[in-house]
Amino acid sequence: MIWAKMLIGALMVLLIQLLAQTRFFYLAAFAHLFPTFTLISHFIVSTERSGADLKVALIFSMLGVIPHLIYTLVVFFGINYMSLYKALLLGVVAWSIAAAILVLAW
């Protein structure tokens, strides 16, 4: 089962790379939002835990969108004032802080 999960992850990375090289490059930023890893995690939780635990995981997944939105906003506005690498790093720091707050508040 772990090999299938690794293959799915590798295929998603390949898809993102291929999309980035087309005239529809913006789809590369959308492809990662396909719930590939979410499907895997929800499947694993649902097969190893109760239905109630799956519902808790689903609620936490919904809240997990908040750190991603914060990352995206920081990078979006950051690239106007700093290099791409710094904006991405700042976005990761912002995501980490938001995720830590989410986990601690949870």
C-alpha cells in the first residue's frame, strides 16, 4: 500500500511539472489542490479509526485550508517587495505559524 501512495505522490509532482511547462501554467498552481493526499489520509483514517474520528479529521481538514490561504496571500503580496525565494520562505514561515496556532487551538 505504501508503494501505491508514493506512486500517486510522484505522479502528482510530475503532473504539476508538466502543467507548469504548458500555456496553461496556472493549472500547476491548481493541480495540487486536487485532494490526492487528502483522499489517502481520509481513507487511512476511515479504515483504521471510527466514523466519528473520520468526521473529526474532516473538520480539521476544512480548518487546514486557513494556513494554506495565509501562505498564498503572503507569497502573493510578498513577491511585490522581495525576491521569489524570500517570498516563498516567508510564506512557509507564515504557514508554519498559522498551522501551529491551528494545532494548538485545536
